[in-house]
Amino acid sequence: MRRFIPVYGGKRSIAHPYPEPAHRQIVEPFAGGAGYSLEYPDRRVLLYDLDERVVGTWDYLIHATEAEILRIPAVVKDTEVDLVEWPQEVRWLVGWWLSRRPSGCGPAKRAYSWDDQHAGRSNVWGEKCRARLAAQVPAIRHWRIFHGSYESIGAPGAWGPSTWFVDPPYQAMGVHYRESAKRINFEALGAWCKSLPGQVIVCENDGADWLPFEPLTTMTGATNRTRIESLWVKR
């Protein structure tokens, strides 16, 4: 399964090094692009996020039919997306794919030159991207999305045996998100992760100190700068 929402910090391209889920149910308390769950789309998936744009986009995708998505115009050039007569969730969906900005700013409101230079590619909005999303939506029909923080989940044990994939804005690098890492009490988040029943997989960057993280893999970015992805696992 390829990405539905190309959000900043998504794990879709590096989901495979993480441990496989030990349970039939996956819970992502910081959903974003849900890159880990897309590796195992047949599982029961529960997503939570504080960003209403992320939640609205996922809710639309979970409930949309293939035909609905294929009716969205494939070309959006020099058009203010906010002025188009589409539902807000559709404008968000298209906006995520209109710009490949390396930030947490969210959906773009118009197409940028990057898109014009790469017309026809499947990683920007267009016919190929639209067709791929339409083909994939039946596979996530059973997923569920909730608007709220990890603290809003309540009694985690009530959901039954689960694999928890916790991918918050990183302690040092997560300041670019709309829901910034500056707003997270990492000591409390670490205690919450330790208290979860079932399998718990927590993502971070090298140097984070709110759990005893271990190196997972080395990543090379667009500027050839490397960084170390780290994780903490409770089995």
C-alpha cells in the first residue's frame, strides 16, 4: 500500500524495519500518514490525530468510493483550492499532494512549479495519483479515525489486544508540525507508553531521552544529511 497522505515525518518509506505487529489490531495515537498501518492494511486499524485536516482527510478516504475519488479533477493548476466548489475534505486531500514542501504546514492551496515540472508522476496530484488512491480505498474501509490526542484514548485495555505504534513529533525535530513537539509533555508520554498493554513500538530520533531508545536505521535526506531513526519496544 502506497501513501494516502504525504505528511511530514511519515513512516511509509521506512515501515519495514520496524517489528511486525503481534496483534490483529493496530493503534496509532499520532496517526499522520499512518505509514506503519499501511504496511499491514488488513489489520483492524484505529487512528488518532489532533490535526483536524489529517482526521478529515482520513475520514473521507475511509468512506469514499472509487468512483467518488475518480470524479475529483486530475488537474488543478493556478487555482486557489479554497475557492473550488469541493467539500473541505476533498480540498485537503488534493492539497496534501499539490506541494512537496518539507514542512508540517499542511495542505497547499494551489499547485506549485515543482508539480508543473513533474507532470504525470504519481507522487504529485494528477491522473496517476488519483487512480492509485481510488484503487486503494477499498482496502481501508474497515479502518477508523478519531480526532483527539493520545490522552483521549481512555482505558487502552478496553480496545482489546493491540499493537501500539507511537510516532509523535520528535522531541528535538518535531517543531515544524502544526501540533508541535513543544506542546508535548514527553515525560508523561513516556509513562503512558510504558503503561500500555500489549506490544508497544515507539519512534524517535537519535538523542531523544524520554525513553531508553535504541538505533533502528540510518536515513539520508534530500540534502544528503544523515540521521538515525531510533525506537523503543515493549513486547
